[in-house]
Amino acid sequence: MSETNTAAGPIQTGAIAAFLRLAGGFFLHERRGRWLAFATVVLTLLQILIQIQFNFWNRDFFNALENRDRAAFFWQMTVFIGIAGASMVVAVYQLYFRQLTQLRWREWLTDRMLDLWMTDARHYQLERAGENDNPDQRIAEDVRIVVDMAVDFITGLFNSIVMLIAFVGILWTISGALTFALGGREITIPGYMVWAALIYALIGSVLTYVVGKPMVQLNTERMSQEAGFRFNLVRARESSEGIALIGGEADERRGLKAQFDRVFDAVHGLMRSQRRLMWLTSAYGMLTMVFPTVVAAPQYFSGAITLGGLMQIGSAFGSVQGSLNWFVDNFPRLADWRSAVERLLTFRERMRVIEEMVVAPDQPTIERVETVDGEEEMVSFRDVQVAFANGSVVIAEASADIRAGERVLVKGESGTGKSTLFRALAGIWPWGSGTIRVPPRSVTMFMPQRPYLPLGTLRGTMSYPQAPDTVSDAAAHAALDRVGLGQLKERLEEEDRWDQVLSLGEQQRLGFARLILQKPRWIFMDEATAALDEENQDNMMRLVLEDLPESALISIGHRPGLDAFHERTLHLQRGPEGAKLMLRPPQRVLRPKQDRNPFKRIALRRRARASP
């Protein structure tokens, strides 16, 4: 959103329309949304009827006091108990249904935001395109703010409109006409208290708008700085080991203090704006307490109305004025709400841009085609060019065929795009051109350098992305033993942050345990053994050869000894216009079916290197 739009006021028709297009489907397409809205409307109308009855009770009660009518007084107290009881019941269920509407609407909108973000690698592409504006806060915090405040505003505005309609008639009738002389002429104003309420509310609304207008931009800035500060704190926590090892606490404190200074400045600016608005609203509220009585006093002193009538006028005036002052009373929250709406709409727009960037027919992207039943499973590159999101080319040319059962190693200097090619194979990197043909996702497994270990049990981590109950105890125990993590066998049902409990080397070995459990026909590795020593690397690669001898293996790596586990090598050669994928001559490889103990040769080779 542009700054011009942001400064235009607390809310605009365009923002409301965009929000309704994004979130209004809950009431248009969901039956429960319509029922909740209906229940909320009915309860609001009942509460207003009770308020009307209470207004008439107010008149009769004070008239009984003025007339010193004991019987009428006690009767009115009995009526009050009935009105209060009904009001309590309606108020309780009105609150419950309003909160239930907020919860269900938030659930519905959160599902749609998650669908936008966590689909077809859009979450990753958003970050790589440089459009990452704390999507976690947009989904977790802004959705809640937008929905909760929207329900409050809609119910409050509806209540104010119906109250205004109901009490304008009452106030017009009971206030009567005001007659006064001006310039020798007698002037009569019918329903003068209604006009007084309108003028009073109009003055308050205009002043509130003028004084509070800067709060929208200031609140947006505050939320942005708060999110940045929170992100830096989380980043410091996740990098605590590196900070501690290098002794970087002092520098981190300086960075965090500088970020908090920006938070301080943003909050302080908002406080100054709120202080100016508070001067206005405080004076306005105090004047409201006496304004209706002062305006109606001439009628009372002239004997035109009784004390009960004066109290009824004051109550009705308060209802009319409160309805007309809805904007004044809710201005600060409207500013907060609009800021949250704009952040949510900006997030939606960025996701739309990413989606168009990937699927637009006139936008050059890498075409990724999965083989279907009946076709030969293979990986092929056809005139593939891989670029960054800004358009700069990292791989200028890549053409190759890899057939089922082959074991191919992809090597190259740092910065030639090996990992980027890996992401393009996975379908999460769309930037570039050409065609990549891959097997179906159901028969492939991608193993990055740092395996993803989801929150939950160790069994769920090993079965991911499949359900935990797909892995039996016996299979899990055997897999952990095979990868040298037998000490974890008794912790299958334990929930923990396994990405923090295990070292990176242990995480990589757990990734191999996941591999032999799921047995894919195609395995793609990107530095999947980089944290392992040479012996453990050899053990893991031997595990792949022995347990999955028919599976194709495509590895990206530069560690010594990996060549022995692959049949051929594709080399990314750096060039002036980007790297090119070149075929290296075939090398001698270890074949499990021919070498009964392939690691005997590796051990002899190590011994030969170690001998003087």
C-alpha cells in the first residue's frame, strides 16, 4: 500500500472492498457463517428492545420518585429485576455468539492464508524473491486482529444504527419543540434534542478525524518495527551456538539495541498522536455527561417536562449520541484494524505476484514435467537455464539424461548453482527456462544438507511426510541401528525439538534412516553427507547401495570418496554467462552386486594413503 493511501484516513472503501473479497466468503459460502451472523443479529435486536424498555422504565421510575408514590416505586423495582435478568441472559449469549463467530471466521481465513502460503513451495519462493515480510505474523497475528475487530465493528455499527433509528423517534417525541425569539421573530425547532445530538456528534467526529488521522501510518510503522525486532530476537536464539563460540554477544546486543531504538521511536511517535487524541476525547466525554441535561433544562424549568421526562431525555440522548459517536469512540481501533488489513492484503498481493510469476504464460520459467504411468521414468534436462529471481543467470546451459537405476554425481565449484539445480529438480525453483522431466513425486525423495525434522515424536520425524503409524517399532529400531543411532530406539514416542537435540551429523544420519524406511525409487541428495566424517559418509552411502540397489541416485557434493559410489559425473563448469553442465568421463564405481564387500577397497585405499 502506498503512503498516500495509508495517510488518507482510518479506513477507505477500497480497503473494505478488498478485505471483503478476501474474507467475505465465510458468510457467502459457509452455512455456519450465515447461521452465526443470523444469531448475532437476533440477539443484538433483542438487546436493543431491552434498552428501549429500560428507557421507558427510567421515566416511570423517576416519576414515581418525584411523586413520592411508594407502590409505583416498588412496582418499578420489580420491573427492573425482570429487565435486568433478560438483559443478562441476552448479553451472555450475545458475547458467546460474537466470540464463536470470531473463532470460526478466523479458522476459515487462516486455512485460506495457509493454502496461499504453504502450497507448491510458494513459501520458499516468497522468501527467495525477497518478499518475505514475516508471513508467520501475517497469518498468526494479523488474521486474528482483522477478524476479531471486524466482528466487533460490524456488530457495533449494526447496534448503533438500530439504536439510532429506535431512539431518534423516542427523543424527537419526548423532547418536543424549542421555541425562542430571534430578531423580533419567534422560531420553533421541532425535536430540537435530535438536532442537538446530530450537531454534537458531527463536531466530535470531524475533530477526531483531523486529530487522529496520522495514527494509521504511525501504527503501521510500529507493527513493522516490532516484527523486525522479534525476528532479530528469534534469529539470535536460533544462532546462539555460533554467537557464543565466536564471542559475538556484544555486537548482537548493539544490533538488538539499535533495532529496539527504532521500535522505541515508532511507539513514541504513536504515543504523541494518541496523547493529542486523548485531549480531545477526554474533553468530549466529560462534556457529554452534562450536555443533554443543559440543553433540556429550559423545558424542565418551564414545567413542560417532569423529572422522569428529563431523565428519559437524558437516557435517549445518550443512546442517540452514543450511536452517532461510534466513529469517535472507535477511531483508534479503526486505525489499528486498517493497518492490519493493509498488511494482510499486502501479503496476499505478494503471494499473488509470486503465483503469477510462476504460472503466467508470458513469464519465462522452468517447465517441470512429471512422468505418468506407462512412460519411462527418467530425469532429463532440455536446454535448461537457471536464474535468480532478479533475472541474473547462474546456470546458462544444462542438458542431460539420467535413467532409472543410474547413480550420478553432480560437482562444481562453489557458486556455480549446484544447489539451485537441486531446487529446480524439486520444483521449488521456477526462475529460468527450459524443461526438466522428473519421476512422480510419490517415488522420489529429496535430501537437503540440513534435513527437515518436524515438531513431534521421533517416530513422526522418521516417517515424515507420511503418518507416524506407517512406521512400525521393529522397522524404526532396525533403521536406527543401521545408521548408528541405536541409542534413540527407546525415544520413538518422545516429543522434542529434534533439530536442536541432535547434532547436524546425527540429523543427516536420521535422514538416511528415513530414506531406507520409505524406499524411494529416485534419490536426490544435496550435500547430504557434508556434516559426516569420511567413515560415516562411506557407511551411509554403502547403506544406500545395499538397501536400495535398484534406486537411482543423483548426488550433489564435493566430498572425497563420493565418486566411488556413482557411475558418472556431471560437472558444472563456470563460464562468463553462467555455468554449463558438462559430462565427465565414466569412472570406476563400486557395484554391490559385483563387490561382495565394497568397503574393503576403500579401507585398502585409505591404508595406502596413510603408509609412508
